[in-house]
Amino acid sequence: MTPDPGTAAPAVRRVAIVGLGLMGGSLARALKRLPDPPWISAAESSEHARDRALAAGVADRMCRLSSEAVRDCELAVYATAPDVTLSLLEQDREAWGPGTVVTDLASVKAPILERMHRLAETDRYVGSHPMVGDHRSGFEASRGNLYEDARVWMVQAGAVAAACERVAGFWRQLGARPAWMDADEHDELMAWVSHAPQLVANALAAALLERGIPSEQLGPGGRDATRLAASAPDLWTEILAANARRVVPVLDSVVKELAWLRDALDRGDLEGVRARMERTRAWREGV
Amino acid sequence: MTPDPGTAAPAVRRVAIVGLGLMGGSLARALKRLPDPPWISAAESSEHARDRALAAGVADRMCRLSSEAVRDCELAVYATAPDVTLSLLEQDREAWGPGTVVTDLASVKAPILERMHRLAETDRYVGSHPMVGDHRSGFEASRGNLYEDARVWMVQAGAVAAACERVAGFWRQLGARPAWMDADEHDELMAWVSHAPQLVANALAAALLERGIPSEQLGPGGRDATRLAASAPDLWTEILAANARRVVPVLDSVVKELAWLRDALDRGDLEGVRARMERTRAWREGV
């Protein structure tokens, strides 16, 4: 699970990016800012996003279909929602060249690694999950510095060394910090640090909404705590569906903690509340 | 509850600020940046903060006791935690001059208004709650632009018109946006938009902490959702204690919403999850 990430590999000269949303669009922008940028072949289903990306000069070839975009590329990056990625990987298989390395940017990795295993394509597959994001989405929200200094979790199971080196080097050239992790461990960690926080923000926002309180009434703290409630529902429903069995127990833990605080406040156990806040403060200030 | 805030009042020339933490320190800095800054008399119990504030040149008179600081001042601003403010108001009463207007910055207003009512001092009292804040605290975190464009809720019950005009004008000169609200309505609103979000962030952080996940593993979304967990425990325990009967039902609502999302995910009701996310997204994008 931890190939040596230190070996230098020649830079990728021909990159396909499938999906020009926040993640794919930002990737294209970042690549085009390199001193010696690669040739970029992009696929995007939205005509509006295709026009915007061509106007921004971030793609050298623009396709509607991913099977067209990945032809003749050394690296194919799938920057689509998890279930779209699963379909496209199966559908594009014939379009990949013998040396094409395949990666994706989804925040759930085990189902995609399983699919590539079933397709007998694990030798060319290295999954990527950059720990970046924004409640905004689409090409409009993309920016060239999104991946700078970002942790990128990489997963693989049987990838050839050259594929591992290429993907790790690909991220390093953009200023990101690639590191290897087991796919199941990754998905478990994301349930805690990413997927549950998303739903907690939705639940808090839903309570305020039900009460009829406009979001304009939020102060800076309430705005932080509910920011994720503005995230894209289609993408997030897919992410959550793909990791539901790991997310549900995390939500049980959060409900338990919140009910404990509620009861402590109700019975006037202020020392208990203070002690819990001291612990979470020390934990959070570690960031 | 809604005195006319439009009448101009002469600017306050002698201001006492009790407590030079984030709120009081930022207030002193903001006043000293005015074209014609007032004379500032400050009280602060921490020697370190007194030294820092004198070095920053934000106070013309520095006292240890608030009863000394408020003498000869036209406006006394209590920028201390709620229970400290309650004690000091009672203790400093003899030190106020006949024309001294009194305000405070606490985020819970009904208990303070009640205390001033019991002291028969409501004619000079206008409570203020600026909707600003930070998980950082203390004079080190103070800054001169904290109140710029901030909503400041003001409460009163029997204040003379001159006191209302002075406090409203005081905030407007700093670029803040004062508005009147009933004290009970204010405290109910804060339970929803400020106090419950604080505890939700604590609960989420506590769950991750119990699981043994370091906060360094958080991505940008998880960092937003847990930022408030770094807030000052002493201050927040007091705020929550003062508003506990209103905060507990809000936490019940959040637990209910989170449990609903948990169950929907568990039974595979992805359309239900998506619909809930669509609603909270539309609500949150109103900010």
C-alpha cells in the first residue's frame, strides 16, 4: 500500500481531464500555469462549461465524450462524481492506450478500486483524493492554486511502479503533498473528517430553516458552522451513498456527543460542559 | 423596544472600556483610529493585557478596577463575560456619574437587563451585542476593524432617549449597523444562530477526538465545521449557562435533524437526503 514515492518519473506530456467542475477545472488551470505545461485534452458534458474553459485557454482539445478525450493520453484523470466515474471507467476501457495511467479524484476510493479490480485494470490505476474543496462548485469556482500545499491521498492495489511514480510526481509538480493510504482506511477516515461534517452542517442548517430563521441572521461563527450546507446536493448524495455504511456510525457518535452536551446543560453541569470544551479546544488548536 | 435611531447625538468624548479582551481591545483600537478619537479610560485585571494595551497606545488611563475606570466617563462599556458583567454592574453603581450611559457587549441580554431593572438603573442602560467574534480571544486577537459593517443588536427597557441616541451613534461612528430588538427575542435568536452552532462544533470535535483522529486530518470543510470548537471555554460556559433554557430545545431540534439524515442514509433514502440538502443549500446561499 506504500510504494516508494521518492523516485523521479518523467513529467506527463499528454493529460486527459474528464469533467471540468471545481476539481477538474482547477487542475487544468494549475497545469497550464506550469513553466512547461502539458497538452490537455478535456471532456465536459456541459456546453456552458466547455465554452468557459475554451475561453480561459485551459484545454488544447475539447470533447463531449470522455472516451474521445482519453485517446493518446499518458494520464487520464477522472474528475467526476463517484457513480459517474464508476460508469466511465467501465465504458472508456477500450479507449485507453497500452501505457495510459488512470486516476480519479473522488472522495470515496474503495468502490472505485473494486471496480478496477473487477475490470482487471489495477495495474494502471492509482486513485487520488486531494483534500481540497469548496461549497461552491462548477468551472466558475475553479482556480489555479486549489492544489497548492494540499494533502493528496493515493490508493492502489497492484499498480505497476511506473504508474505510482507518475501519479505521485504529477501531484508534486503542482505543489501538492501526495501520500499513500489503504483504500478502506481512507474511506473510514473520510467518513469522520469530511462526510459526517457535511451532514452535521446540513442538520444544523435544517433546524434553523425549520424554525424560520433566515441565514442572514448568522454571525461569523454560525456562518462557519453552516458553510458546508451550501455544498452541491447531487455530488454529495453520491458520495454519501457510496460510503453510507461507514458514515452512519459516525453520525451516531456525533448525536451521542450532542445529546450529552444537551443533558449536561439541562441539568446545570457547567463544569462538565467546560471540561468537554477544554478538550475539544486543545484538539482543534492542533490544526 | 424600537427608539428612533436616526437622531444625531454629540459624539462621546470620554469612554470607559471594562475588559480589554478581543471585544474590548478591538473597541479601543477602533476608537483610536477615528479622526477625532475620544479619551479612553480602561480597566483590565490581567497585567499582561494592561502592558500590551498601554504599549499599543489604545488607553489614556489604565486601571485595575472598573469602579476606577468608569469615573468621569460619559459612556461605560462593559466588555466582560456575562456573569462578570452582572457583578460589576452592581458593584460599580456608585461610581457612575449622573449622566453616565451604560452599555455592555454580552451575547445574552435578558439577564443583564433584568439586573439593571432590579438596580433601578434602566434609564441609563442600553445593552449592545455586536455580531462579531472569533475562536481566538484576548487582547492579542484584537483588531481595529472588528466592528466594521457588523450588526449590533441593542436592547433597552426604559432608557432615556439621550442614552439610546448616544449608544446607537457610538456604534455608527465605528461603521457598525445598530438595530433594536426585544431582549427575550434577542436571546432566543442567539440560541439558534450562535449558541447551538457553538455546541454542534464541540460535539463534532468531541466525536473525532474520541475516535483518536488528529485535527490535522481535517480538510477545508471539516476545518470550517469544527472551527468554533477552539472557542474560549470559560466565556462560553458562562454564555451557555445564562441561556441554557433556550439552548436545550434548539439542540433537540439539531439532534432530530441529524438522526433523520442518519436514518435516511441507513435505509438508502438518497432522494430524501438530496431533497434535504437542496433545501439547506438554498437557505444557506441566502447569506
